[in-house]
Amino acid sequence: MKTTANLPNLDYLNKKIIWIIGLERSGTTVLGNLVGSLKGTEYIYEPDTLYPILFLKKKISFDKWKMLFECYFYNDLLRNRINNRQINLNKNDDSFYLNFKKNLKFKTKEFDIFKKNKTVPRSKIIIKIPGLVEEVIELKKIFKHFKFIIIERNGVELVSSIIRKNWFKKNFDNRHFPYIKNKSNIYPFWLKKKHFKFWKSLNYYERAAFYVIEFKKIINKNKNKNIFKISYDQLISNPHTIVNRISKKFNLQKTQKTFSLLNKIKKRKRKAIHLEKKIRKNLLKELVRLN
């Protein structure tokens, strides 16, 4: 017996979905705000519940996982967002609505996901979810109409940025949920069991490097031609060109908010972190090799 969400609008909705993925600190927020500001988009910023659901994909039976994913993704996440039930008005959050939209004027019709209709208020649904690169890309095997934008950044710069955030300074950090608890130790969900002992031996600089290395390997081995790739350096140095490419690729138009965001993009000057003094040679060599 197979389980299913059994919704009539899936193919129609799936053709409208664009995922923005990449490593954390690779520029997904800047890119997400820009794409989310384009005319005819609904932008969903890092839906927390997707992390444990995607993590469970290989932990439970596929049929049960698919029902869980579809019920949350379509019935909750998309339906509520399309009907403007999930607008963040907290100015202190990166997901604050006016970070990517000009105003709070809504022109929408009630969208009933349980009926076969094509009344979707905007043309594209943008979902930003950094960190889950492999898990999100694998959705293409199940939902063939999904589209993806991946942003890539220099590995050494990524490690330096992560270190400035102190993400791996403690035993674990909230942004790396769900956790894996093994005996008395806690590990980030993406860490393979064979690396648990090695992880414990690393300082927090090396953990940041190992995180970047593992995800760079995933990105480099993926040869899917349907993934639209963006360079962080190009985005920061020439954002207008990058946004023009995205607009042309996905048939979207720039708005006043887009131009406002573009004019604010500048490369930050940061004090250099000398990683060679903090990270063992073999890890640093691998980090540089994967750039």
C-alpha cells in the first residue's frame, strides 16, 4: 500500500518552484533577496521544518517519507505562503518581508490547493535553503519540474566567514539541526558516522574547513546540467549582470526593489584570517584543491 498526498495541482505548482541552494555563508541571502524582489515571485526564506524532513529521507521508508514531504510542502508551506499567511514582519529577521518586497500591498486570490485550478497569484515560487545541497538536488529525481539555482564561493573565504560567526566554536550550533546524538556526544546531521572520531579531534577552525570540504565534494561531483550556477564573486562584483542572467533564464522582470538592492551590494573588506596557523596542512591543502 502506497501513501500519497493526492493533490491535483502538483505538476502545475512544481513547474513554478525554483530552489536557491549553496553552502551557508556563500551568498544565498543576498541572492535570495534579489530573486525574491523580481516581479512575479513568492519568496520563502529557509523553511526550518524542511531540514529534518529531508534528513529523514534515507531513514524511513520512501512512501512514508514522500507523504510526509508532500503534506508539509504543499498543504502547509506553499498553501499558507501563497495565501499570505506566512509573512514575516519582524524587522530584525533576514526573512523580513520588506527586505525583498517594496511594500505590503497584496493582490491575491484565495488559492485552494485541494481543487484542480490554476489560480496561483504569482508566477514563480522561490525557496532558499542553504546547507542541504545534496538532499535538495536529489528532489529532482522525484519532482522532475523543480528548478535549481546554486551559488558557489571560494572555499577559503567560506571558512573565514564561518569562523567569524563562531558556528563551530561550541560543541554544536542551532543552525546545524537536526543533531545526531551518539553516546554522550552530539554531531551535526550532515556528518557521516565514519567521521565522528575525526570530528572530535578537530578544533573549531578545522571543523569549519571540514564542513566546507565535505560540501564542496558534493557540489563538484554533481554534473546536473539543469542546475543554474552562480558565482559569489561575480554576484558581488557585477550584480546587474547576474540578475539579468537570472531574469532571462526564468522569465522574470526587475522591480524598483531589485534596483534598490542591486545598488546596495558592495564587497566588504574583512581582516584576513591566517588559516595556515589554525588548520592542519592536509585539510588546508584539500580546501584549496577543491576551489
